[in-house]
Amino acid sequence: MHIYVDADACPVIGIVERIAKSHNIAVTLLCDTNHYLTSDYSEVVYVGAGADAVDFKLISLCEKGDLVVTQDYGVAAMALSKGAYAIHQSGKWYTNENIDLMLMERHISKKARRASSKNHMKGPRKRSDKDDYNFEVSFERLVEKLLQENAGKD
């Protein structure tokens, strides 16, 4: 198992690295050339700044059984289609059972924003310590589940 992080503006990199390190799991952080990341633990891969370049590079690298951390539903859907697992920075697990609904809701919201005469939409609320805690608990649970599944294959 390998962990790939869609690392552009990702607020949970430290949590991912700490948990991955405790389980001796390799991590790759992917970001575009508009961002600068360093890590003492993870491999950092820089990708050109083109639209969706990081997303496509991440999907080209991940394989069945890997774990992807992303807030992008499209990236999560592609990861799931390859047999990988995916988790949102909120801690919500993307699954084959919930991804279609999430993609549909995203599509409907996008259409509503385009149709609205208001062009200014309020952004997401500020991230809290509780958000980090929720992600940490959920991520640890998912990692342990995947490690148990992999141990059963040996």
C-alpha cells in the first residue's frame, strides 16, 4: 500500500505523514509548481501548473489497494475505479456506494452557481481543531482496515 496526497492546499498533510510513518507506509505528495512543499518523510512530486495536471499524475501513479487523500470528487472517482481507496480531508470515505451521489450533487451545485445572478459565493468555513481530529480518527481507522485486509492476503 502507498498513500498519495493531492497536496495543493491540503490541510492534513502533517496528520497523514504522522500516521503513515507510524505504520511504515510510503507517502507521495503531489502538487503543482505554484506551490512549494518540503517533507522529511514523504516523496514530493511537482507537476506542471496546467489544469488538472496534478490530478491526472496522481491517478497515473496510484494502483489497486493504494490510498488517495483528496478533496476532489473526480479524483476520488478515478481512484475508486482503479481499485484504490480514497478519503476526503474531512475524514469522509469515498466509496463506490456514495461517489455517484457526490458527483451528482457537485454537478447540480455547479449548475446552480452558473445560473445564479449572484457571482459571489461564500467560501468554506475556517478549518477547526475538531475537523483535524475527525480526519485523524477516520484516516487511522481506514489505514488500519487496509493493513488488516493486506495482512489477510499474505
